Amino acid sequence: MRNRAFTLIELLVVIAIIAILAAILFPVFAQAKLAAKKASSISQNKQITLANIMYEADVDDMFTLGMQQYSKFVPSATTPVYTWVHLQQPYMKNMQMMVDPAVGDTNNEYGSGPNAWWYNQDRHPQYGYNYLFLSPWYDCDYSLSRSATAASAPAETVMFTTSQSFTKNERVGWYGVNAPGAWPITAPAPHACIWWDGTAGSGNWSAGGVKKITSSTRVNTYNGAIVGFVDGHTKLLKDGALAAGTDYGTAVPGGAADGAVITDMTKYLWDLDGTTTDLGF
């Protein structure tokens, strides 16, 4: 029997079929991969949140400090300003947990050497703390700590979310996230301080174009933010849901304080006791 070879047309048909199948399957594989990363990110945020709760149990139910005294440790490669990341490490023992799976390790983004871990992950973790309400930054110097027992709705109070940096680098995060609508209250306050990256509107949330403190490339990749709450549960929330109780949807960026304004404290997810007292101390 004589063997029959494939004709050119048959080969082209087979190649076309393979190309069609690949075009159909690759997006499915990509979605599955992203879903796995999202599940991993939710798990990591939950572990970080639970670490804070364990920390509370050892310090009379006080939340982890957002940051140690700023003036005591002038930021440099040899005098670190330790944040909640360092303070919670005894309860996590895993610095890699600070890396969002959708972004990848940002180590060496800000330098290398023996202190690289501090600047790259202690100050620039990809999960940020609701420092304005849980550990207010007093006089732009040191953090205060509030009692977890003051939480009026623990299951509806944000503790950690995926975070954005206060730089132009979308790959790195920042240890603290700014609550939507907080800046208009903190700006005139005599002692309350808030971080911003120097660009108009970056200290507050707005629906128009300017980077929001809880949103970046990785957050948009998930189509929302991974959020850990004071009671320990963690889930994905869209920006609009995370900014409930504010006019975020219609707020526009402008000056530093422009953006969202708190309109309904009963729906707001960032306050600890139903008030904005700590934003105006």
C-alpha cells in the first residue's frame, strides 16, 4: 500500500483549526490564571488582616501602629521607619505575603542591599492599611493607635486593601491607603496628616482619571480591590462599593483636596465608630 502525504491545503486547514482553537482557549486560560491570582490575593489579605487581630490580642485590643515615630528615624537606607509590616511580622513570618500575585515581587524596585527589604516591602507593600481611622498619623510624625473595641461595625470597617504607591511607579504599593473623602476634613485639621503623591487630587478619591489611592494597574486587573475588614473577613469590592457613603461617582479631581466628600456615614466603610472625629483632631 502506498503511503499518502498531506497536501498543502490539508496542512493549511489543520493549522487554521489549531489557530482557531488557540484563539478560543488562550483567553480562557488567562481568565483562569487571573482567578487563581485573585484567590491567592484574597487569601494573603486575609492572613495579613488576621495577623493584625492576633497583634491586638497581645496589646490590649489596640490596632497595629501604622508607623513608628517619623522624626526619630529619618528615612534613609540605614535608619528605617518601620511600618505595620515590620510590627506584624512576628505574627506572619513571611515578607513575601506583602506581594500581590497579580503584580509580582517588587524587590529592588527601590534599591538593593541589606536594607532593601525595608524600603521595598516594609514601606511599599502591595496591601495598605486604613491608617487614617485605625492608626491616625499625628503631626506628620508618629502614629496613634485606636482600640479595636471602639469598632461599631467590625464587619463593615476596612482594615487593609490592595494599595497604590505615592510615586509614578504602578508596580509598587504603599503601607497606607487614604480613605475616600478624608482629605477635605484632614486638610484644615491642626494635627491630622495624610499622605499624597504630589499630583492634584491624589490625596482623595475621584471618578475622573487621577490615580486613586486604592486603585492601580493591579486593582484594575482584578476589576476591584481586595479588602480585609476589622472582623477578619476578606473579599473583592468594586471602587464604587468601597467608596459607599461618598459622592465618589461624580467627584472630579482638581486641587489637592478636591475629590470625594463623605455624604452618608451610615454607608461609609472606613470609619471606626460612626464618626470622623479622628480626622479632625
